[in-house]
Amino acid sequence: MLPGFATPEGTARYRDRFFNLREAGHFRRPLHVPGVGELWLSSIGLGTYLGDPTDAADQAYTESIATALRSGINVLDTAINYRHQRSERNIGAALRKVDDSGEIRRQEVLVCTKAGYLSFDGDMPADQRGYFMREYVEPGILDPAQIAGGMHCMAPAYLENQIARSLRNLDLETIDVFYVHNPETQLADISREVFYQRLKDAFVMLEKQVKAGKLRYYGLATWGGFRVPEGARDAIHLFDVEKLACEAGGDSHHFRFVQLPFNLAMPEACGLLNQGHGREKMSLLSAAERLGITVMGSATLYQGHLTQGLPPVVGRILGMKTDAENAIQFSRSAPGLTTALIGMGRKQHIAPNLKPALVPPTPADEWQKLFTQH
């Protein structure tokens, strides 16, 4: 397995290799938290969610990831259930290739993965229930009573097992960021009190994984939890979650990342005041900044829906040539967002998606006009 993890020295070396991108502000440090705040991360990251679980897609993804690493993208995002563990393996293969050649070193790249959903291995088994019984229930890894919605589990033993599998898939000794994947799924079946206890139990285990050198940091990757009103059943309250992390790991806990969709169609991270702290109400981005938590944005192009048909005002304010470029520029320019993730399953996607990174992010005062002009 490749040793090491993303370091300040490694990511700075990576940044300096791409002069034009560096001068345009493509690389940025997250919030000034010891360790995390010393890393240099690309404003655009590569996601690996979409695609069929086929050998052809594996080859295309591996080539795309290697091309991205050679082009100025040093943030890679995946999950164990993406394409039945194949996406993790594609990242591992690409990283091994560029590290062995000496082009890119492990210490230059932030690798993020997730677990929580029940995951298959390589392909969809004919007998799905039988697979989970043999693989997880009978060995005592998974208690069916801990499954929510028929597909989600964040019990410590299950997540620990998934981390071990992810490390093998990624061919890494250490994962930089591990997310509990869409934990709000649990809130459809359990009370908030039980939810918080389950989350705290997971955090206690994750702190142990950090001490063992298997992880550097952990967090929550969500779909709706941070984008719904504060009183919604599936709402996640960041201040409450950070308190759980303090109980699990003390003031120097390693809960330092959150991920949520952020794009022109889903701007709630900055526009919805759904995070309460005492009598204060603030956005998710503001709450994260106060707590020293780095925010990653997913679904930057909303699975292709934002690549055409945008209102002309978007182009006038953001200044890019195409709708896709403007959508990317919107997300990467959001104050408080570190990296905008884009699914890139083919190497031909890399250069077009990096075009916005050749210019500085849109200034905050100009960017804010998108919310006031029609």
C-alpha cells in the first residue's frame, strides 16, 4: 500500500508545479485549523459517482484520474458504494501509476471516501440478501437492527469494516478524509436522540482510526441534511454534531470536513439560515467557518443539468464563455467553499472543466449579485 497522506509540504510542491493555476488562485488553504489549514487544495476536485460498473468504465476513470492529477487537480472524492467499489479501485490504480513514475507523490493529493450505505463488490449479486447475510450478518459485522431504510448503517463495526475495505481498494495506508455518507437517511427511521447517539458512537470509533493512522480526518457527506429548513425531520445541525465530536475526541477532535451539494440550482449552503447557535441563525457555510470545518461542494454541474440553458445574467456576472464554465465558476467562487467537485469519468473532461481555474474566483461582492439581480 502507498504510505503517507496529504501534507503541507507535498501540497505546496504540487501547487508550485502549476504556475498559471497558482497565480489565478486555483489553490487555496482551507480554514486556519492546525493541519487542515496548512494544506493547499485545488478549487476543483474530481468526483467518481457516475458510470456503469464495467471494465471499460474502470479504464476510462483510471485514465481520467491520472490526467486530472497531472493537470492541477489534487482533490479526489469517492465512496465505497460508488460503482460497487470500483471507483475506489480506480483511484488506487491511478495514484499508484503516477506515484511509481515519480510524476505525483502521495503526499501531494487529498483522497476522500465515504461509507454508510450497504455496498456490493464489483457487481450486483444475483442474491442481494444472501450476499449481505454471508458477507456481513453471519460474521457479526452487521446487526440488521442497525440498518435504516433497508440500506444504511453507521454502526461502528460496520464503518470500521468498510474503512478496512476502502484502504485495500485505494491501495493506501491512510485515507485523508473519511465521511459518514448521508447520515440523514437514518432520521426517517429513528429519533434524533438515537441518531445523535449513533453518530457519537461512530465518532468515537473514527477517532480511534485516526490514532491508528488509518485516517487523518473525518466528517459528514450529505445530500439533504444541510439543505433543509432547521425544523425538518432530516435536518442536520452542525453545532450539535461538532459538540458530539468534542465529546468523542476532545477539543482537538478530527471532525474537520463536511460535504453537501452546492450549485446554481442548490445554493442553500449560503442562502438558507438553517443553522442555529443560541439565538443566532446562520448559513451552513457561516457555521462551518465559525467551527473551523472545511466545506466541500458536490454536484457542481448537477449531473449535467447546469451545462446549458442558464439565465444570461449568470454569464454577465461570472464572465465565463459557456454555461458549464459559469456553473463551475459559481461554485468555486462561493465564499467559504474550498473545493467544487465535478464528476469526470473521461480524460477528455479534464481540460474543459479546468478552464475556470485559469482565472481568479469571482469577487465576493460581484458573486453576491447573483442573489439580487434577475
